[in-house]
Amino acid sequence: MNYGHRRGFTLIELLVVIAVIAILAAILFPVFAQAREKARQTSCLSNVKQMAAAIMMYIQDNDEVFPPVLGVGPKDVWIYEASWMKRIEPYCKNVNIFFCPSSTYRDTNWQSGKGDILFNYSMAPTVRSTAAGAEYTNLSGAWGTAMWEGLGGYYGPGRVGFYSRPAASHSLAEVARPAETVVINDHNSFDWGLTWSNFYYPEPRHVREKDIVLPNGDKYPSGWMNAVFCDGHAKALKHEKLLEIRKDFSTRYGAPRDVYIHFWPYD
């Protein structure tokens, strides 16, 4: 009985199939990674929404005043105990919300000394607690120099990094644009670096995009970041939008001057 001749794949056909699979993988893997990161960003947004609710409850219980970024009490041993996170923890009852799903800092045991909990989100600190004691500072960013001021105050003994003098947190009534002014955002420093005598701009962790190339050739990271605003809402912003400079916005000190619009409680 003749069953006929069975023809197998040739080497060229196998190579073509492998090449097609490799091309599809190269196309699809970045898409899968982007989708996974988008899911993490959504989970992070859920975290900051819970923080927003906790902050609003804290404000209601504390004469409409925002929590201090750093408040060092006599029994505080760890920085976390003195941080704004610890102040709002009773209202959220879950330290896990202080860990961004996209962050590499994941150790929830803040007593271990690693301090991972401090490298996920940040509250903007008032520069009135620095040695200058001014209402603002001029920061030089990617698109120029502008005025910047945070909301959270400082209290405690001695000098801790840039914290040289006690300064009260701003009150909700002092914020001219609650829906535009950021309280908390994605960041790898819980107070923008002031504890370490420095100032660090946040960099996007979520859905990274192609770097922005400035006219002078410098590159600036782009991507999405989550933020909480003074009116209690939370949303995702492009990195460059979070650090947007508004030209000639403020006349608080005479002639019109530029400001970091999301970090300027005045006007």
C-alpha cells in the first residue's frame, strides 16, 4: 500500500518561521511591557487617591492646615516617624499605599533602617524652613528659572539638612488655586531632597516616553506621574506638565515673574 510521500520543512522555511516569530516578539513585547506599566500607573493612582482622602481628613481635624513635611518629635527615631506620611497614616490605616508599584523600593519594614518607604512619594516642603526663610526660592529647571514654594512645614530641634528654622505649614485658605496646586506627587524623595541638604526634581516612573530634546541639546525625561491636588482630587500628569513654568504669572513681588504653576500657592 502506498501512503504517499510526506514532505518535511526545508531549512529555509524553518528560518523564515523563526524570523517571523522574532519580528512579532520584537513588536509585541514592548506593547506588553507598556500595558503592564500602565496597569501599575493606575494602581499608583489609586494609592495617591487614598492619600488625597487622608490629607483632606487630616486638614479637617487640624484647623484646615496641611501636615508638616517633617516634624521631629522628642521620641522620633526614624525619619518616617517624623514624616508627613506618618501624620496621615491613621487616616489611611495602611502603609502599603506609600509604595508605588513601579518603584524598586519595596521594603515595608521602615524600622529596618533601609528607609524604602521614603523613596516613593513626596510632599512639597515650604522653603520658609530653610536658612533664608523666604516665601519662595528660584529653581532652575529644563525650561528656565522660576519661583517655587511648597506647602508642608517643619518643626523640631536643631538642623536637619536644609531645615534650619521652624515654619508652619500653609493652610488651605492660603492656597489661591486649590485645583491646580500639588500637595503630593511621584518622587524618589519624600521631601524633594531637603533632608539631605539638596533639591531633587522628580523623574517619571510610569509609562516612560522618548526624552525631550531642548533647543540647547540637553535631554529631559518624559513620562507620566501621579499627583494629589489641594482640593483633594488626584490625576496623572505628563512630567513636563507637572513642572510647567507659567511666564509672568505672579506680581506678588513687583514686576511680573515666572512661577512653577503647580508649586505656587500664591496668586
